[in-house]
Amino acid sequence: MTKQSSIKRALISVYDKSDILDLARLLAANNVEILSTGGTAKFLMDNGVSVQPVSDITGFPEILGGRVKTLHPRIHGGILAKRDKPEQMQELDSHQITPIDLVVINLYPFEKTIANPDCNLDTALENIDIGGPCMIRAAAKNFPAVVVLTDPKQYPEFIGEFKQNKGEISAETRKKFARSAFLRTSRYDHTIQSYLKAESETEEELFPQHITLNLEKIQDLRYGENPHQKAALYNDMSTAVSGKQLHGKALSFNNILDMYSAIGLVNEFDSPCAIVVKHNTPCGAALDDKIESAFERAFATDSLSAFGGVVALNRPLTLALAEKLSKIFLEVIIAPSFEENALSVLTRKKNIRLIQWSGETLPQEAFDIKRSHQGLLLQTLDRIEENLAGFNCVTETKPSENDRQTILFGWQVGKWVKSNAIVYVKDRRTLGIGAGQMSRVDASRLAVRKAADAKLDLHGSILISDAFFPFRDGVDVAAEAGAIGVIQPGGSIRDQEVIDAANEHKMFMLFSGVRHFRH
């Protein structure tokens, strides 16, 4: 590999023309010959930059509405020829092909095109770039001799080095730009195949033989779960949930994990809802007619654990609520919007992160991804349409009509609690949560203890269990605490023993038929 690459001839063909004039004018001022195509050539010439149309080089006009213009040996030969191979350079001479030392390409905006809800298949196909990726890959393959730029953000670095080295670019920089080029074409191809897959997806195609993740780094994080771990945030370009940080320190790795659970849970409900999350599991949740009272009820579940936690709301954050939140140590507050006076109150705290969340959620086709010793584990998101009509009452005692809303509320909360999970609910609020225990009876005991610590009465409450009870002991604990009913998936070989226990205590029990483990 040569140490530096001298630029004498460049090909520029860009859809995004941001800052391209600065680059083109620098090249022209240094006697670099510029080749260009279609709209880019016109744009440069209209702004006083002399260019040679690619059609003059190929001796062939652009055809098929511009679909074919650069796919020609005079272009790709000039890019791909190895400068340190005399026989290849002689071959160029024999065919009157001049080497191309710089390729500046960015692609048709396929991602932006398909994001438009009015986009149809014909429009999407027309916005798949063919010549661009071919030239990018050719230039990147030959990076020992050719520089490839695929993003306007790269121009300042190129311009700085070009000026400093009098028209030459180092091998290290060329290699870095080549790597970025291959990443760009890979991401572009992934976006196209994901779109086509979504257009004709079948159950068999859900987990194909090969999967490419389309990730873009959003920011480096201060550290990971612990200070000795490095971390960064990447955005899945096909499933990103948008939000805007209005105030506070940069988000940490743990903040982002907690936010995922908080946003996921609060989005389960249409009624005014407040969620408090700590260590990636809810420590309080409530619905009410007003967002202020919803928060008060959620916070009261476990105000001790809420210290340093994340609060999520599905209604605008009001001044009255801001006054209450400002008296609590919280890491993050998430809301669809903030009243102006509410922001003034909360921003008095320098470090608290205030996130305006758009209300979007991950689409159904997104994957939940975890790591194992063998690699990555992929599963579809835990989303399933559930309603009480599908729940089976297996006891002599039946739930009342007044219990229906609380049952569904509790079942939706339980889905987001770390397993083994037990949640006691009443009047559309949590009273006690037992999470992350190795045995289900311990989770039940923990939830009872948490409610007692918060001075919340469990009499008349309903117990939610994310999976079946393997023994009757968890039901006995619930009955002793004052619960009147149990919701669980069912499916244990000892189901009858558990049902008998509920009947003894004159409790109702519903089998959902659906498990919601959350590891």
C-alpha cells in the first residue's frame, strides 16, 4: 500500500449536495479534474465549478431515465486499476482510460423515501441506487490508491488533510474512509431487504438464515452498567423510538435501560398513567382520571425504591406535578410534553434528565435481542392481544364487574416486572411488587412485605403472577395478605392443587393461558 495518494482526478455524484461546493472548489483550485453526472454536474457548473460530464468520458449518453450512466469500463476501470501493477496501468493506456483518484458519492435517499406513509413499491424501487453503490464499493476495494467519501460529514477531515499534505491523503485515512464506505453500502442494502421483507413477510421468513443488524451510533456513553465497562448507544434505523432530551446530564447506560421499560409499560394504557421504574423493573404504576393523582398513587407503592428512579407519564407534565417531582430525587422524567412553567421548576435541578417522548413505540417486527455464550438470542417482542374474554375462571368464586379494569391493569403491569414476578393491584394501582426472585412464593412474600412497608392494605387486592404457581404456597400467602383473587397463566401439573387452595380461601382465579416471563 502506498503511504499517500495524490489526487489528480475526481468523480462527484451526490444526491445530498450539502457542502459539496466547498469540496469541489478546493479540488478545482488545485487543478484536480472533476467528472460528474446529471444533477450534480449541473449544480456544480451553475455555481462556477468546471466539470466534465461522465457521458463525455464513456462516449455513451445516460439512458433509461438516468438508470444507466456510470456502469462503464471507462469509469470502473479508472477506479479499480491497481497503480502498482504496470500491466494494469498499460491496459488502461491501451483503452484510453484515465485513473480516478477520488470518488465522492452519496446515495438516493431510500430510507427517507420509505419513511413516507404514501410510499408504494414502485416509488421505493425507483429510489434504489445502483450505480452509486457499485462505484462506492469499487473505490473502497481499491482504497490503497483511491479515496472514497460517502458522507458530507467526512468533507472537513478530507479538506484539512488535502491542504496539509498538498493534495495527498494518507493510507490510514483512505482505509478509514473505505471502511465507512462498506458500512454505508451494507446498511443501505439491509434497509432495502428489510423493506422488501416487510412487504411479503411470512412466518417462515421471520427468522431467516442470515440477519444483518442496521445500527447507527447515536452517542458514546460515559460507561456501561458499571464504571469499568465501556458503552455506546446505537439506533436500530428500522425501529427507532424518537425522543428529545430537554435538560440534564447525558443519559447513562442504566438510564436508557430503565427508560425502555418505563416507556414500554406506560404505553400499554390509554387512561392517564404514571410509571416509576428502578433497575429496569416497575416499582409503582397507577391509572387515574388526572395525571397528578396517577403519579401520587404509583409513587406511594414503593417511595423508597423510587429514589434515583425513572418516571414516565402518558400525559403532559403539569406545573402542579412538577412541584411534587422537584422534591424527589429522580434520574429521568419522561413525558409527551412539559408545560412551560413546569420546565422552569424542574430545570432548577441541574442534573435531572427531562425527556420529551413522542409516544412512538417499537413496531411489531422489532426483535428483542440478548447475548449468550454462543452468540445473540433473538425473539419477537412480548406483544399479544389479550382481553378478559380469553381468560378462564377456574374457581367457584367469580370476579365482579368492578374487578375487570384492575385485572387487565395488573396483567399489563406484570408483563414488565422481572421474573419471578408477583404484583398486587387494587383500584387500577399497584400495592406491592415482588420481582426477580428465584422462587414464586418468595416473590409473593416480598410483594406483601413491600406493601406493608408502604403501609398499603392488601385486603380486597388481586394478585398477578407472570407464570403458573408450581405449588399452592403462593396462593396461601396471598389469601393471608387479604387478596380476593389470583390471575395466572395456568399450566402446572399441580394446577388442581392451586385451584383447590383458591376455593378453600373463597378466592377467584383466572387462567390467562399466556405466560409473560421477563429475564
